[in-house]
Amino acid sequence: WKNAAFIDFRGRECWSSTQPASERAYFYPSVSTSLILSEFFHLPKAVNMWKLRGSWAVDKDMAGVYATNRLYSIGSSWGLTSSSYPNSLLPSDLLPSSTRTWEFGTAAYLLNSRLHFDIAYFSKLYYDRQTSVDISEASGFESTLVNTDETIARRGLEITVDGSIIKNKNFEWHSTLNYSNQHRYYVHLDPVYSSDNLWTKKGERVDSYLIYDWLRDPQGNIIHESGFPVESDYQSKIGYGDPDFSFGWINDFTVGRFTIGLNIDGRIGGIMYDDLWDDMFETGASPETDTKWRY
């Protein structure tokens, strides 16, 4: 409409042989829209274009190749070839895993399009997730695949600024700076299949980093028994696994027909396990193991 308002509808129908016959066909839609505000308002000359945009979409993911199709395991026993029946019970009426995403953002081009910025906020809901769960072995099986009622939302903000810092006939330096912040949260819990602990609750982040810490006395000293530290029977949270934010800085230097790039990116914050540190302790290669008691 007037080269300023746009809307786009889409729909997709899929069929998958990995889904149970009753749920083999599934439909999911999407809609996106944008509005060029600079076509309606008298903005300063420095603003070449300013727009708002929004989108909403549903996406579905089918079951794995052998999730609902039987496959025998082949092996050998006493020198003879044998086969074993799978220990997972075939699911029935299994829905595809689904996500529902909405995003809202704005973008602008400034200074004869030398400078550009883009800001977006999004929320992505994961529901009907296909999850393998344990069942009573009295059934003859150990697990089955279900659609859990537990829903998780990933929410985040992303900001991008880019432009030509230097631009002339023989040389151009174009730089892009990106900031991203996103975390996952519990929206709804499954009364049967959700984890039963202090950190699995509505509104809590999914990436809680849990450990079995050492028992300590009221003064914070580690409790020892027979010379060894005593490990707690219960988990405790020491932080979160996802980074607080991520960033990227992309630089392209163009001289004539040659372009040289310099990219820097990082993930700031968050906790992850240091396997190298662990392996060095296990093998006695860590400098921290070289003590007077070692000898």
C-alpha cells in the first residue's frame, strides 16, 4: 500500500513418514509486516529511511528417522549372529515438536545510507516437544517418546550498527558492531515429566549450572571425614551456563580491488566446565598438584 506498508502471509503443509500415521500431515503458517515510517513523516534530511517491522511464525519439526520405525540391533553371541528388539516403546499419536516465534524491530538508514542501525526483540516458544522418558521396565521396555507439556521460551534483544567510517575513491573502511542478549525461561511445567528441583519452576532460567558441592561448616570451611572432603547429597546452583551477552565486530578494508577483513567476536559471562583442567588434575600434570605432599 503506497509503497510504504507491506504484509506477507505464508502457509506450509508437510507430510513425514517418520511421524505416526495419525499425525503424518501437519500445517504451520507465518505472517510478516513492515511499515516505512519515513514515507509518512517529515524527518530530518539526515534520515534517509526509517521502518518498523514485525513477524509471527509457527515451525514444526518431525520425529527422527527411527523414532517411530522399528530397527533391530545386530550383534553376536557365542559366535553366532543375533538380533535384539529395541528397548523403546513405539509412541502413538505423537505430534511434531513445535515452535512459535514473534519478533518486533526497527531499522534506519542515515547520512546518505553511510550509517545503518537495526534493533530487534524476539520471543520463541518451544512446545509439544518430543522427549524421551523412562517408563516401568515391567512393560518390557525402558523408554518411550512423548510430547511433554513443558514449554520453554527463548527471549532476546539484538542490536546491530554498521556503516562506512572512511569512504573515498581509493579506500573504504566498513565496520559492523553487533550485540546479542538471549536467555531461555520455563513458561509451563509438565506435572509428570519436568524435573523436580528448586530451579525448575515457572519464570526461572533453563541454563542453571548445578553441581554437587562440598559440605561446609557455618564458617564456610570444607568438612572433611577421614582426611577426605565430604560431597553434598544435594545439588546447588553456582551460576548460569549461557553467556550474559555475545558481541561481534566485523571490519572490511577495501583498497582498490582488494578487501581485507578483521573480525572479533566473544561470549561474555556464563559458566562452562573446564575439561582440560580436570584432565590435568587426573593425570597429575597440573602445576597445582606439585606440592610438598606429592612426594
